[in-house]
Amino acid sequence: MNRPIRQYKYYDLVMVAFVTVLICSNLIGPAKAAQLNLPVIGTLTFGAGVLFFPISYIFGDILTEVYGYAYSRRVIWAGFAGLTFASIMAYVIVALPPAPTWPNQAVYETAFGSTWRISLASLIAFSCGEFVNSFVLAKMKILTQGKHLWSRTIGSTIFGEAVDSSLFYPLAFWNSGIMPNELVPTLMFSQFITKTMVEVVFTPLTYVIVAKLKKHENEDWYDRNTDFNPFKLDTRK
């Protein structure tokens, strides 16, 4: 039996927020390496985008928790399309010959000139990680009978971010000449921990948003008969 089609008040807004965070965190954040001196931990160096990219997983959790996997799947593909277009646009604009009087080409290349390998790695890691995140949360919701939301949001993020990090860093940097191979596993693990901790910190806010959306949308979907094929866009299954 197919799921009845419904018109939701805030689904489109959550979709826009998801895609916006995804594109901004991938295009703006990676260009800057940040460093903080933290108590106990010491000096921590990280790509600035790591602070904001996990927010896309938070939106993914909210979408699956409220609207279900099929609606989340549609948003993930919208994010994939948006990120693909942004990457192509950045590549084309950087490659265009600059005017002789324009002195900022080198700065522009540093900010937006990601190699095709890094862009492709980002697309693959994002799509795989997000689908794993959504699938795990949907299954855990049934397993927990809708209780203990924190266990689903954090548990699904651990799986999703593990897949994301374990794919992105080797695909983007292994034998790339950009960084030593022995640094890749260290960076991969540190980014996974940082991204997961962002999810933990935002858990109270996730509770608030999920509760309000469930109330105003009059929806709390359980994916008991869902087709989890990631290559579909039909929200009825």
C-alpha cells in the first residue's frame, strides 16, 4: 500500500535549509584551516567547514524522524544536485581567464579551486553518509518504538559520519601529494569525532525542532513498509 500524498507546511523550508547548509559548508569552510587551543585537548587544527557540515546531518535526522525516509531521500538528492552544480560552477569560474586588471585570481583559486578529486570525493562521501544516516535512524525509530530520540539522532550520525569520513579522506587525499598518507587516518578520525560531537551538542535543539514540526505538521512517520532503495524519488513508498 502506497503512502498517501500530503502537503506539508514546513517540509520545503527544511529542504532549503538542508541544501543551503550543505553547499555553504562545502564551498566556504574547506578553504580555511582553523586552530584552537583547548583545555585538556591542547592545540586542535581543523578545516573550518567541519563546524557547520554536521548541521546537514541534523536536518537529515529531523527530516527522517518527522517525514520519513522517502521524504528525506528526496532532500538528499536535492542536496546532491545543488552541490554538484555549485562544484561545476566554481570550477568553470575559476578556470575562466581573468581580466588583466583583476589582481585576485590566486585568492579566488585558493578559496574555490578544489580539485576534481576532492569535489568528487565530497559528493560520494556526502551521498553515502546521508543515506546511511537516514536508513539507520528510520530503523532505530521502529526498534525503539519512537522513544529515546537522542539515541537515534546520535546513533545514526555515528554511522553516517563514519561512512562519510572513511570515504572522503582516502578518496580525496590518499596518494594525492596534498598531505602525507600517514596523516590521512589521523585527520579522518579527528574529523569524525568533531562532527559527531557537534550532533551531541545540538541534540537539545533537535528535540525542540522535531517536537514543533510533529505538532504543526501532524506527522510522525514510521518507515515500516518503506522501500529503502536510495535511487528513487517517489515519496509514496
